[in-house]
Amino acid sequence: MNKLDLIKQPSDFLVTLATSEQKVVVKSGESLLSALLRHGIIFPYSCQSGDCGKCKCKLICGDVRLDIYSETALSGMDFKDGYILACRAKLFSDITIVYL
Ligand code: FES
């Protein structure tokens, strides 16, 4: 990883990928998925609009808000169990996630 990738502004947040301990800067207002892809992280996705569920991952810690998404992509039970959609997630703190 390029050291410049970890330079963050005060309004940016960091996402840590728990399985690899990689850290990625997420810019203010940027979706989690956009940040991961911008940094070259290989991450599952398809629609990028909250409809397919392919970007589902588990939030281990931190605070995110999800933009509108389909219940077929992320059920209420999934959400209660801590799953989020990376394409719909905006960060409100540094976070740690796990994905398959
Ligand atoms: S990429 Fe389809 S729900 Fe996120």
C-alpha cells in the first residue's frame, strides 16, 4: 500500500479490513465501496445501488449510515446482525469490517 493512501484529512475516516489489517482512507461523503475500489481493494460488488447485496459485509465496529437500499439486498435481520452494504454506507467514524 502506498503511504499516501493513509494521509487523511480531518473529515476523512479510516476503514480497517479485519482479515488483512489493510487500512483505507474514506473521504467525507464517499461511499465505503467507492473508497475500497479507489484504493484497488478487490471487493465483491455489482449494482452499486443497493439492489443486489453483493457488497454485503459485516461492521465490526464504528458508525455508518446507509443510503436507501432494497430489503432483498439487506434484510432487517441482516442489519440487526451488523451487516451493511458497502455501496450504500457513508462513514461517521473510523470503522472495521469483515467481508467474505
Ligand atoms: S453493489 Fe449491489 S447492493 Fe451494493
